[in-house]
Amino acid sequence: MNGKLAPFLILSAAILWGTTGTAQTFAPESAHPVAIGAARLAVGGVFLMILVFLTGGLSLKNWPLRATFLAALSMALFQPLFFTAVTITGVAIGTVVAIGSAPVLSGFLEWLFLKRRPSRIWWSSTFLSILGCLMLFLNKDSVVVDPIGVFMALGAGLSFAVYAIVSRDLVGKFPSLSIVAVVFTLSAVFLAPFLLVFEMAWIADVRGWSIVLYLGVMTTGVAYFLFGKGLTYVSSSTAVTLALAEPLTAAIFGVFLLGENLNATSWIGMFLLMLGIGLLIGASRGNETKGTGSSARLSFKG
């Protein structure tokens, strides 16, 4: 695959993630968001495993168990942390803190563990994107800043950043499809208890299983496969910043499918988000080729 297409693979993943909120609005009212998240991972894991076996099977020889466990745990933690944050402190604050903190935390982790300093273009792009995200969401009449909710959202952002940086290491050594299949299957096992805690009768409804099927196959299986494929060619910090296209997509879907109204501040925020992402795509296509950062990888043997 041409490395110049990598940013667009990650953007495609982010666009699919951005449809998650809209899709969940069509789920039965009795469906708890955390239960939907757990079911989503279960379906996604099964779907990816089927694809792996259809394309030649899975070889576990010399498989990095420690790194896989860390990636799976990070993704499993992201689900309840994010949904709890949104429940406690609201969609606006929860989304901005979780999604906005992930790129910064990812850049910090790369700097700390990989000794790779983020470029000026990355800082500029990330600043514009996060500012755009803030303007897009923080214009609601009722904004409640709850310390516990903010802490949960930061935990969600850190979980996604860790997943990205560990996955960046894994996809350089194993096929991206095999990586996401194993990681999400294990994540689904971690979240399986939630399927017993929450009432799950809603999944027998046509709307229930169709929404879970869409979320599992498209926003989990396909999206994270594209994200993993893109990670082969770009750094984790760049990938996480590009993933800020998710709230942009969610806002656009909200306007055109759910009839939501955006004020001038939100439209300016959308423009800044697109500008930041555009800058990063230009820099990525010009500077990042296959193998970038291959000499500076985390070591997760075992």
C-alpha cells in the first residue's frame, strides 16, 4: 500500500467512529451505552476473527503477549471510562476532554518512551484541532464540569493514546488484521461481565441487533482495521490527531440526520478542525513513509 494513503485510512476510520453516536440514538431506549459498547466489541472481535481465518488463519508463533494484553486492556478500559464520563459530566465536557486529551497524551508518551519529539506542524495541527473541538462542543447552555467525570474522560483519552502507541509497535511486526482481531477479541472477553450486569433483552429487538451489528462490524471491525493499517505508516501521535475527525463527523451527522442546529461558534470550530487535520495530512504525505520511527519502538516482549 502507498504510504501516502495512510492518513486517509485513519480519516476513514475516524469517520466511521463518528457515526457511532448517531447510530446509538436509534437503539432501543432500554439499551445502556456501556452494554452497547460491550456488545459492540464482542461482535467486532468475532467479525475480525472470521476475516482472519478466511484470509489464511492466525499464527500465534512468537506472538507478543504482553503488548497484546496492554492494547486489549486499553481498549476495554476506554469503553466504560468514556461512557461513564459522558454520563457524569455531560456529552460536551466528556467528549472534549477524552478526545481532546488523547493527541496530547499520545505525543507525550512518544516523547517519553520513544524519545521522538513531536514536530511543529504536529503541535500546530493538534492545537487547531483541539480548539476546533472545544468550539464545536462547548457552546451548550448547560455545561457541567464534574471533577470525577473529567478524571474519567482523561482516563479514556489516556487509554486510547496507549492503545495507539502499542498498536503502532505491533503493526510493524504482525499483519494489522491479525493484530486487531486478537486485541478486540481479548477486549470483548474483558468486557463480557458488563453483558451480565446490564439488562440485555433489547438486543433481541430488530433495532437492537441491527445497531449492534453495524457498530460491531463497521465502527469496530472495519474502522480499527483501517486505523491499524494506517498506523503502519504514520506515528501514533499523528494518527490520534487525525482521529479528531470523529467529532467533526458526529456533528455533521447530527445536523443532517438528526436535525440538530449549530451556532456560529460551532461552525468556526468545524472549520478549525478541518484546517488542523488538513495541515497534518499535508505534512504526513510529505514527510512520513513506510518504516518511519521503526528504530524507535517500544519493547513489549513476552
